[in-house]
Amino acid sequence: MSYPMLSDLVRDVTGRDLPLPVPMFGLLVAAALLTTMWLTERELKRLYGVGRIGAAHRRVKQQDGTKVDEPVAPQELVTGLAVAMVGFGIVGARIFHLLEYPQAFLDDPLGMIFTRSGFTIYGGLIFGLTAAAVFAKRHGLSIPALADALAPALMMGYAIGRIGCEVSGDGDWGIAANMALKPAWLPMALWAQTYPHNIAGVSIAPPGVYPAPIYETLMSLVGFAVLWSVRRHSFRQGWLFALFMVLSGVERFLIEQIRVNATFDFAGLAVTQAEIVAILFFLVGAVGLAMLGKRPAPLQQG
């Protein structure tokens, strides 16, 4: 069963029909954002406390009208960082969606641009991270250190966001499930779903499709556990984010094998946009792990 609105969930659980027109997907995305902010703030505070990231600065206006840079602990800038990442992330997510469906965009450009649906997660991630790098540069923060602080938080945020996809039935499910391969011990809901009353308005024939959002949530939680457990590493700054890129790339490439997405002809192979980006993420992350996977040289005593 899908629950596009909070009222749908309340009605199914309690039997009461309450006026709660709150989109479940939006509610879970908000939860993902708040969790990401909390984890990032916590990591920045830890890194600042152990000296792995220095103080930042922000411009404040004096009584005489002049503006000066004021030193500030990096964790105090998380709200501004989140605003920048979300704003640019939304733009990037829409742009990547348009690039994924170029013919549909050419047929109806205004309809594709101004619809409430149609966002690609990798576009949002790439644009959001670019905004984070610009934000860090502007406020005097180490970009690699900030990236390390973001790594576990982004993985957890993605896991929560995919719960929103599953609950609302937004169309991010997989291909038709192969029931011949279903393990006898696995509950049906974890192998095939029809997503009745889904927000996408799609009718799915029984036995259903693979619940890809559930698999993504589970894989992302594993990725978060790995990143969180090794976040106190002694390698060079940026190493943890490189590991995030590897894990993110592996997760998305695997899920693309059972997801429904537009394909492109690339060197004679039918690939999706997400597969290409996932491979690039993996390769860049692997190079980063190799280059940064050694302890920094000790400071010379003067």
C-alpha cells in the first residue's frame, strides 16, 4: 500500500479520516535533510575539536555599516550550508532529469521544466556538492575536511529519502519481479509490490515489481555504518569522502540493474545516465582512496 499523503497513512492505521494534506515524500525528504544537517554539525564539531578542521569566518555588518569577517566554529554554518546545497541541488536534479529525457524536453520544454516531478538524485548531489565547495571557499573552510564531515550524513540522508520514495510510491521502483528467483524465506513485500494508490498514478500488474527503494535504503544504511565506523581514520583529508564516492557508486550501479530508467547507446552498450555517473563516482573515489590512503607527514618541530 502506498501513502501519497499523511492523511492516507493515518486513515489506514487508525481508521480516522483527518485533513492532513502533507505529502509523505516531502515529509521524509524533510526528515532526511534535518538528519543530514544534524550529522554534519556533529561531525564538524568533532573535527574542529580535534584540530582536523580550522575555524571558519562569516561576514557581519558593523554599526557603522562596514562589513568584517568574524571567526566562527564551522558547525555554526551548517544551516547556511544546507540552504546553499538544497537550492543548487534542486536545480541540478532538474537539469539532469531533462538530460535523461531529451526528446520529452524537446516535445514539451515548459511542461518538463515546470512540473513538480522529475528530479535526478545524481544531478542534485553533484550540484549540491559544488555549492558546498563554493560555500567552503567563501567561508574559509577546508573543502576536503568539509567533504569528510558530509560523507556519512549524505549516505544517511539518501537512505531516509528513499523511504519517502517507497512510502509514497513515486515511481522509483524496479522492473517486473522474477518470481521464479524469489527465496522461499523472503517476505513477499521485499520481493514484489504493486504499490496500490501510488502517487505516480501507475497501475502495476501482479505480482508486482522489485521494491528498489527498499533495497537502496538497506544498502545506504550499510554504507552509512561503514563510513561512521571508520570516520576517525588517520588518513589524509578527503579520504572518507572518497570512500563515500566508491560506496555510492557501487550502490547505484547495482540498483540500476533492476530499475526502470531511460537508456543510452554508449560504445554499443545500452546504459543509463545513473550507471555512467555511478561508474565515474566509483573510479574517482577509488583514485582518491589510493592517493589519500596514507597518514599525513608529522609536523616538523622547529
